[in-house]
Amino acid sequence: MGFGDTAKKIQTLADKAERTYQKINELRNEVEETQTTVVDTSERVQRLENEMAEQRAVLDTVAREVGVDLESVSTEAHITEAERAAAESSPGSATGGAGSAESDGGEPGDATDGASEDAA
């Protein structure tokens, strides 16, 4: 009887080892796929950052020729966004909503002003 129990235990151990081996191979494949995805994503991000830098340079040049101060426009946009965030986090959300609508109403007007400057 002792040999039968030992054989059963060895078979159980071999089955567990086989399942563990399969799981390790699955995890290895997942890690390799993840590493490939990370490398691909990093390359895409780098390309997008380069493209964004090129677009920023073009925008700076055009803005300088048209006479738009990008720094003040950027500062104003950041202030508007901070005010919107503060209004959304304030306890009186109904009042905050009205403030956000006013801010949103001002932004398209700025865009329209910019378009009319471009047309001029």
C-alpha cells in the first residue's frame, strides 16, 4: 500500500508542476507582450512630442507675425481653467455652474477675435 500512496503523491506533484510550468510560460508571454507594448508606446510618445514641438514652433512664428502674445493667452487660459476647477469644487455648485458658463462664453469670443485678426 505504501508504494501506491507514494505513486499517487508523485503523480499529484507532477501534475502541479506541469500546471505551474504552463502558468509560468503564460506569464512570460504576457511580460514579453507588455514590454513590446511599452516600447511601442514610448516610441509613439516620442514621435508625438517631436510633432508637438514642431507645431509649437510654427504656432510661435505665426503668432509673432500676427502680433499675438502667446504667453498672455496661455496665462489667461490657465487662470480660466483654475477658476473653473475652483468653481466646480466649491459648495455652491449652481453658482459655480453659472461661473463656468460665463468662462466658456468668453473663450469662444476670444477664438472669434483671433479668427477676425487672421482674416484682417
